[in-house]
Amino acid sequence: MTQPTFVPVTAVGEVRPSMLTPPAEIARPAKAGLVRGPRPRPGANMGTPAPDAGYALGLAARALHELDFENEHDRHDVELGVALLAAKRASLVSRAPTRDDVALVLEHFGLDGAVSRAQARPFAGLAHSYVAQRRFVDAIGEADLRPREVVTRY
């Protein structure tokens, strides 16, 4: 807040000029983090970056809330697996996950109504192992996550 003009200012309170920094040197080497490209190298266990990928966890939780599990302990593993694949699908087109991404993953694994132990088996242990998560996500190909074409007949 500025000080009114009628209030006396001591010498210590006076605003003094500061030293200006010199402009950047042209010959200075670029920062190491800026040399590489904007995308990480592709490959196994590298992940698929997407904006707001964590939103898929909330979407998956809402979608799985309506399902009945034969073994309730499987819910967390399935929830995380569905969210990971929904985030991967969204990252293929560089956008945030949507309900359609979660619905496609649920359809891919046949998860509707009651979820048996056999249906939850591919998701076993995902909630407790990062290595298992990466292996699970890498095992599902991009072709499986692409939207299916709808053929209309007239």
C-alpha cells in the first residue's frame, strides 16, 4: 500500500534504485531440459501422458459404483485398471478422459451388472504394484482402445 504524501519518510524508508541484471548471453548453452523434444520417448513402461488423467479415477469410481462384485476386494483393482486404460485412450488424442472412455473399457472387458472373480482376474493386484499397472496398460493395444466404427445399413 502506498504511503500518503503528507507523512514524512525517513532515509531508511526511501526507495533506492536497484542494480539491473545484464541480458542473457547469446553463446550460453541451452538448458539441458530444453534440448529434448516435448514428448517422452515411446516404449514399454513409459506411460501415456494426458491432460487431467487423474479425472479418469473419479469417472471409473462412478461407473463401477453401479456394479456388484462377487468379491468386493476386487473393486479397487478393477477401478484403477479401468481408469488407467481410459486415460491411455484419452491420451491417444491428447485430451482429458471422458465417460465414453470409461464405457469403452468396461465394454472391452465385459463388465456390466455383476462382476465375477473371473472377470476381475486381469485386474488382480493393480492397486498395489506400479510394475503391474504398466504391464497391464502396455498389454492393451491402441487398436483395442480406438472407437469402433458404426456401420449403418439403409
